Amino acid sequence: MSIFSTILNKIFPHDHPAATTSGAATPPAASNAAGGAAAATQANPSAAPATSGTEPARPPVTPMPEVDVEAILVQKQQQNGANLNWRTSIVDLMKLLDLDSSLQARKELAIELHYTGNTDDSASMNIWLHKEVMKKLAENGGKVPDDLKN
């Protein structure tokens, strides 16, 4: 299991679609071009493309349930009792989730999330990782405040 998938499984309910799919690091189908068109069609039926009548009906796109990531992490921190700065630190976020936060684990996460910078510059990598993890959580149905994504 990938490190990001493990992060998802630690935050999202086990029955959440993002936690149950193997490609969890990729955005949900509703955010790609085809899914976006389907969602737009549902919101505005007149925007539906004309069909010949012989094409099978597409099943409706079900929106992914939203998970309040901040609330879950705040609750975990209260239960944990540790003074961790998970809002800005990838190391503390991983510690809060009982994950290996070693430099090697963070380098593996950086590779998994397609970091293009120098992994030997751990400070820059850590900042990027935290923002990217928060963005990926949001892409997978997490409600993440803007200040945690930027």
C-alpha cells in the first residue's frame, strides 16, 4: 500500500470511496473531463449532448461524500495529547497518523506524489509535501481549509 493511501485510510472512513480504491492518489472520476461533463449535465440537463437514442443511458454520477479533514485531525490530536504542528509540518502530520515520518519515508512519499525538486533539500521538500498531501486529500473528497492547501 502506498504512503498516501495509508494517509487516506487513517483519515477517511473505511467505507469512503477514496479509502477503498487502490488508485487513491488520483483524483476521483468526477473531476476529470468526462466526469466533469457528466456533472455539468446533471446540473443543467439542457446541456446534455444529443444522442441517437441507441446509446445506453449513463448512470448518474454520485458525488463523493466530503470528509472534514481538519475536524478529524483536530480530534486525533486531542485524543493523542501530543503537541504536534500538523497544520504546517508533514513530519508532525505523519506522526499524528502514527506513520513513519523518517526522511526516507518522506522521500518515498515525494516520489509517489511526483515531487520534481531536490529530495536532499528536505526543508523545501517537506513544505511541498504538506501542501501536496492537503491538495490530494481535497481532490479525493476531503474538506480541507484553503490555508492548509496553500
